[in-house]
Amino acid sequence: MKRLLITICGRAGSKGFKNKNLKNFCGKPLVYYSLSAAELFIKKHPELEIDVALNTDSEDLARLVAAEYPEVIYLPRGAELGGDRVPKVEVYKDSFARMEARTGKQYDAMIDLDITSPLRTEQDIENAFAKAQEREDLQIIFSVCEARRNPWFNMFKIVGDHAEMVIESQFTGRQQAPEVYDVNASIYVIRRAFLVDNPDRCSLWCWAGASLRPTSPAHRWVCCCKSCLCPRAAFRPCTTCAITVCCWCWAVSARPRCRTGCGRKSAKILWQSSLCLPC
């Protein structure tokens, strides 16, 4: 990869934590931590051509970034991408397309840095980028952290007037259950093919798997298109990379509960995706 786009994406407001993208952390705006890490990464790679863009519908955030990092390209976000139900992948695609149109050149990949991850370091970005360079067969690399709860052992959901385990299992100890991880959204490295050549507009979660490499205590890297962790899975080759995945639930995040009809011949729409794959 020789040409990269680094994106900082943040919408105005927040239902969970109002104006979180404008908050300070240890006396500095949160967004400055992401931009500082990006700046260090860029200085470490003079051989790469790297642009940085801010995609936001918050004029306050845009002014905050421009005051300290005037070189960052501001991409005003349209109203159609401003809602809290809009998948972030659509914002990624919007940023990528507009920056390619603006510069008149193609990027090889995009690195997205979440605003609300001030503890992420330049080395974390470096590790993610190195993994992407090493694994050309992967379209997406993203960061995760160890989950505090496990859907096979100590997580429940409300069904009508009672509670059921998220995933039914016979495990009697946490150590017996498959390892699970939380997607912390801190760093994404996404190849151009996924953003431009992917007509099915599938979500980032469709092929999240469990091949991990530790980097720092706060981050591990997930290699997409790995085996599903479903204990009752009926496996078949993934239509994208030929690595086996569960043909019913695919990934824990995609289908939180494996059903007894794992291998039945029917078409199911993947979670957050318009891509229909027959089992």
C-alpha cells in the first residue's frame, strides 16, 4: 500500500453521552488524541502518501479540528448520513469516494480512527497497518478488546415474560466457553476493494472472526473471514475467501443464537447487510 486515507468521523450530538465528540480528556479535546496519533504515524511513514479527512455534521467539531490541525480536510456530512441508525460503513464509503474525487487519485486503503479512543497509541495504528500489509487476503482489520461477559455462559436476553441465555450451551464453567471479544471501534484498516468494489454493501461485521494477535493490553486484532465460533455450526466455505464459516449464524455478532436448523436450505439475510447468502 502506497496511498492511504486517514479518516476521523464524528456526528453531532449523542443520545448516550451528549456531545461526546467535543469533550475534553485530561485537558485536551478528545479528537486531538486521534489526530496526534495520526500525525505520528504519518511522520513515521514518509514513503507513504497520506491524507487526513474529517467527516462530520458538527460545525463545532470542524472548528475545533481546524484550529489545531488546519491541514485536515473537512468533509461536511449530509443529512442522509447524520442519523444514529446510519451504518458507519456508509460514512466510510462517502468519505472515501469524496476524497478520491477531490484529489483525483485512488487510495489503496483507509484507516479510520475513532474520536473517543484517547488511549490508542501510534504503535497501535502501526500494528494494525502492519497486519494489513502482512495479510493481503484480508479486506478489513479492526481492533477489539476482551469481553467482560460471554454469551455462552453468563449473558441473558429477555424473551416475553422471562429470560433465556443468549446462546444455549452445556458449558458449566467460563473457561469452557469459546473466547469472545468486544469490537471497540478504535481502529479500522479497510482496503479499497471493500469500499469501492463491494456491490452488496455488506456490514463490517459479516465476517468477524477469532484469529487474534495481541499488540497492547488494550487492543487485539481480528482477522476477518475466520471460523465462526458457533458450537453447533454446519460449516461450508465462505463465498468470499473460502475459509469455513457457519452457514447459519456466520459470526457471533451476526447471529447471536445458533438454531438447530443450522444447515437447512434457505436464504437468510445477514445482520446489518443486504447481502443474501443461501445456507
